[in-house]
Amino acid sequence: MSYSDEIKKLNIKKDAVILAIESSCDETCASVTCGRELLSNEIISSAEIQKKYGGVVPEIASRYHTDAIDKVVKSAMEKAKVSFFELDAVAVTYGAGLLGALLVGLSYAKALAFSLNIPIIPVSHIHGHLSVCYLVDKTLEPPFISLLASGGHTAVIKVGCDGEYEILGSTLDDAVGEAFDKVARVLDLSYPGGPNVERLATLGKNCVPMPKMLKGQGGYNFSYSGLKTAVINYVHSAKMSGREYNKCDVASSFQSSALDILVEKTIEGAKSCGINTVTAGGGVCANGYLRDKLKSACDKNGLRLVIPDKHLCTDNAAMIASEGYRQYLKGNFAPLSLNAKASLSLK
Ligand code: KG4
Ligand code: ZN
């Protein structure tokens, strides 16, 4: 019997043990879950090396994934105290991300699944960021409103009763994380930009005028290009005229402007849909200012907030395992011909 024929006959188990692999950018990640229980979550990052180049160099990312993949998987299996023969499936990010980087994780996952004769679960990185909340709060069930804020996406999403996604609004131009990274460069901060802007912002005051992008307008959509340009212009004109400016104040003012709008539109989405649970995901949700603002806005409006710990907001494989488990329960398995995709739609 062929590999795919055997997979079709598989019994779906509620307490399935899943190994997940994520390699879409500069972090090589592996995680093991049992049902909605997180057993291990390991990361080997090439960020320190990428720092020298001011951002992610795709070829360097691929090379480091190749070196790290076996180590990170073995470490995740050891920490979970699970043997390869106990695995029920291998979940893997097949998009969106850097093609060469994705292919390292995908090839490894395929080879492992084939040799163990277990299914491969294809997972969208974007859906992973949304689904990690199912591990964080094991009672979480749709419907809920999700704020997705990462380096590639910015959106407010309604997750309906049967788990389907309805995008209430998204960015019309740059993603919020992209704006953080650009502002970091303008302020001479090193890669990765977001956490460094946050660090500076905590030392400054929100006193530099910034445009209020789509505040009270544009439905649930966002726009970050105007804000980004405002920061660039402010810094450049100060430099040109030899005027002193306070980087911490610029960071603080930018951060408030960029993040307040996310909180406002997420709460508005929950209230207008009559949904009382809010979740959040994506690297920008590791930002302390955003976490505090979202928490107090949810409390004020009587909404329950499920937000992952910071290390589960930025890229990791636990999120891939969590979404992988949802797909596993639906029997959504991939053939061995599964290919990597640089971009995937949000839905
Ligand atoms: O989710 P993620 O790790 O990767 C993508 O799927 O894009 O998000 C990365 C983005 C980067 O733009 C990074 O600067 C931003 O998240 N980020 C932050 C913080 N930590 C990461 N932005 C603001 N504050 C942070 N603490
Ligand atoms: Zn991500």
C-alpha cells in the first residue's frame, strides 16, 4: 500500500501527539503537543548573525536552518519526552515566508513523516499566529475577535462559530511590524527593530505630533505609510537643520500612534459583532505598551482577553502545532508533493 493510501485509513485521535516545524524566516523552531497540551517549544535563532546585515538575508537564513533543523527537532522531542514512534503527525509551515527557508523545514517534515508513515499537516504561518491562543487557554472556542499584528500582517478578524475567518479590516499599505522596523532604522537602532523601538519608547514622552491614521474612519482598516513617512520627515528635517531631537520621545510618540489604533478598532470590532472574547497574535503583540492597553480596554468593556506570552507572539513552532492539531482533527493532510509558498492569503 502506498504512503497516501495508508494515511487515508488513519484513525483520528483526540490526544494526538504532533511534532511541528517552523522555518519561514530567521528562526528554526520545533514543538511537540499532545492535543491542546504544549509539551515542548524550541527555537534556534539566526537573529544575532542577521543583525550584522541590518535585516534578514534569505540565503543566510536558509543556511542556518539547514544547520539547526536536526538539533532543534531532537531537542523538542527530548524536552517533550516523546519518541519518534509515538508521533501521530508532523505539522509544518508551508507559507508564507522566505522560499528557501520554508523549503528546509518542509523537506525535513516530509522525510520524517514518510519514514514514520504518518501524515503531514500543511500549516499557514498566519493561521498559526491566530491559533496559538487555543494552547494558551484550553477553554477557548470560537466565536472571538482576533487582532493579528506581525511583520507581514495587520488585521482585525472575526473567528466565527465554526472557526472560519472573516476579515473585518486590514492594513491598506504597510504592516505595523514593518513600520516599527523602518522607524528603528531611522532612529539608528539595530535589527530586530520592534523590541528596540519599544525599549527607547519606555524612556520617552508622547509629545511629538504624529498623524492619526484612519482614526474614527476607514472602518476596521489601518494605514501605516503616512505615520512611517511622518517619522522619517521629522528626523530628516531635524538632522538637516541641526536641531536637537529626542529619539526616545519620537519612539514613544510613534509607538502610541501605531498601537492605540489597533486597540481601538479591535474593541470596536468585538462590540459591534456582539462577541465578548478577544485574542491577539503576531510579533507586535509582544509589545508591552500594546499588551497593557489591550488588557485595560478589554477590562473596561467587559471583554475576555486571551493573549499569548511574549515568546508565543513572535515566531515559534507551538503556534504551528496548535493550528496543525485543528487541521488534524479535520483530516486535512498534505501529499508528499506539498510545495512551499512565499505568500498566502489571510483567509
Ligand atoms: O510575527 P513575527 O515574529 O513575524 C512575522 O510573521 O512577521 O513578527 C515580527 C515583527 C517585526 O516587525 C518585529 O519588529 C515586530 O514583530 N516586533 C515588535 C516587538 N517584537 C517584535 N514590534 C513592537 N514591539 C515589540 N516588542
Ligand atoms: Zn510570524
